[in-house]
Amino acid sequence: MSASASSRPVPAGTARALLRHGLSCLLLLGLHLPGPSLAQVYRCTDPAGTTSYQSEPCRQHGQALELDARQPSDAERRSSEERSRQDGARLRRIEAEREASAELAREQHGQRRKHEQLAAERCRNYLAEAEQLERSGNRKSSSLRGEKDRDKARSLRDRHFSECFAR
């Protein structure tokens, strides 16, 4: 813009419109500034007895509440920040405990699986050894050694049953 364009007089109707526009902008700006105010909140109770709070009137069983929606003081803000820090520390501690508990559960699960695998292997070995002893005892059917092999095979099958099926 040139210097001569800015020095021209503004018509009276336009000046009033600008003033009105400026005042309405200031009014809107003033409405958005923080300050003490009251908020309308409705406490509603449903037929099941559950209470809820909302910004619109209740359909049934409700009443309006006036809440002071002012800005907190510095002391209240500091107190809130301190509680927030404490809550954060408590949350981190709980999460660490939860993770430690989960790790312990994983270790215990791994140990249980290893124990179950060893038990299953032991059960397979009982059966394999019992079958081998039975074959050996049948080959030596009349000898004392054959009788001992069959007795040991029976003992192994009994152990297999008591340890592998009676759990």
C-alpha cells in the first residue's frame, strides 16, 4: 500500500462497522479468558441405581448441580502435581512388580515343562526297560535269571503305572 492510500478518511458507516466488529471480537476474547465460572452439571440415576454425571438434563431421576469451575490456586496446583508424581512413581513400582511376577511365572512354567518332560522320558524308559526285560526273561523261560527279569519287568510296569498314570 502507498502512503497516500492509508491517509484517506474512512467513511462513517465503515468506521462504525469496524468499531462494532472490534468490540464483538473483544467480547468473544473475554468469554474465552479463564476466570471463575459456574458449570451446570446434572447428576442422573438410572433405574438400576447407577449414578452418572452429564452436561445435559437427565431423562429421568436427575437433579441439577452447581459446580464451581474456578482455576486452582498455586498451592492446589502444586499439591496436584505432587500427587501426580507420587501416583506416577506408584504406577511404575506396580508395573515393575507386575513384570517381575510375570517373569517369575514364565520361569516357573519353564521349570514345570522341564519337569514334565523329564517325567515323560522316565515313563518311556520304564516301559522300554520293562519290555526288554520281558523279552530277555521269555528267552530264559526256565532259568532263575529269566524269572528275575520278569519280576523286575513287572516292578517297572508297576512303577510306570503309579508314577505315570496316578498323577
